[in-house]
Amino acid sequence: METKSTILIIEDDESIREGVRILLQSEGYDVLEADTGTSGLGSLNDQVDLVLLDVMLPDISGLKVCEEIRKKSFVPILFLTAKAMESDKLIGLMAGGDDYLTKPFSYSELLGRVKALLRRYNVYSGRETPDGDGTAYLELAGIKINTTGNEVYVNGKEVMLTELEYQILLLLMKHPKKIFSAQNLYESIWNEPYFYNCNGTVVVHIRKLRVKLEADPGNPQYIKTVWGKGYRFGTE
């Protein structure tokens, strides 16, 4: 029997919270609710598969909540916010968020983001497996990556990546000679149409990936920038 996914909504606007809860429950999800950042952190447990997080909360900011969640969990986080500035979006992603939805949003758009994040997370956590069975590893230039689930080693030491970081690294390592533009990466990993402002989203995730993989993130050896073209995996 398929296990229901559990979604935690941390949102202080009761009308928005109620509408989202009714929508998600109608799709078969279990829903937990919190109206403050503190109560949201208290409601987080190992059963939660996705967090919908408002940026503007009455006690502590959603960005701070996100940072606290990331200290103990890689559960996907979808920010809900009235702010539409690109800089606000990038700050949310740098804090550890996976995606960003600006209010007012349509329920169909919300459901699309929710399902995409849950699908990726279920593969990452081993609840689902991609096509084919068994575990296969790919090893290049000192990095060993499990091609069927989020497991990465750099020079024998395990590195913890978020699901999106893992997907980017896996794509680059599968095609080490190919240069991927920001558009290539965004459309391949996020499975959404690329617009110019999506470039910042890609840049943030590349930066975070380098911090985790590289001995010197300022002089990357694994995730190379090809100026004017994009990124490729370094095999030197």
C-alpha cells in the first residue's frame, strides 16, 4: 500500500493556510499546520516529506526557520511569499530552500511544484527508484556517485547534498565533456521553462555545490565554469 506523503504548512495567514490544506488533503496528502516559525519547527518530524514555508512570519522569519530545518533535515522546502524581487528569491535559496512561489499563486501551480518536489525527494530518499533496479556507481576524478540515489563521496569521504545539488552533479558527471548552459541545467533539473531570471537560481545551486565538493570553492576543480557558455564537470 502506497504511503501518503505528509506536508507541513508554516503560514500565519489562516485563510491561505486553510485553502492550501483543503487542496492538499483533496489530493490525498496528510497535512500538518503551524502559524508561527517556532511552532513549525516544533511540528517538524521524520514523517514530514515537504515544508511549505511563508517568508514573513510573526515571530521569526521564514529564512531563519529554513536555516534551522537545514541543520537537521534535507526535506524539500517551498517558500511562499508576497515578495517578488529576484534578490529575495536568491536569499531564500541560499538559506536552503528548494523552490519559491510568489503570492498570489494558482492552486494548479502550487500542486505542480508540490508534486515535482515530492517526486524528487522520494527518489532521493530511496522510497522510489528510477528506471532499473540495483545500485550503480559512477566515479570520476575522485568523486563517486550513486546513480540511483543521493549518495556521494569525495576522495572516500561522504558528502551530504540536497536533492537538487545531487541531480546537478549527476547530470554533469554523466556527460563530463558536455558544457551545460544555465538554461540546459534549469530545464533538465527543474523541468520548467527557462526565463532569464532563472539564471540566478542555477548560480546559487552551483555555488552551494562547490562549497560542499571543492577544497577551494574559489578555484573549482570539479564544477568548472566555461566563460560565456556554462558549466562542465572537470576530469583533469
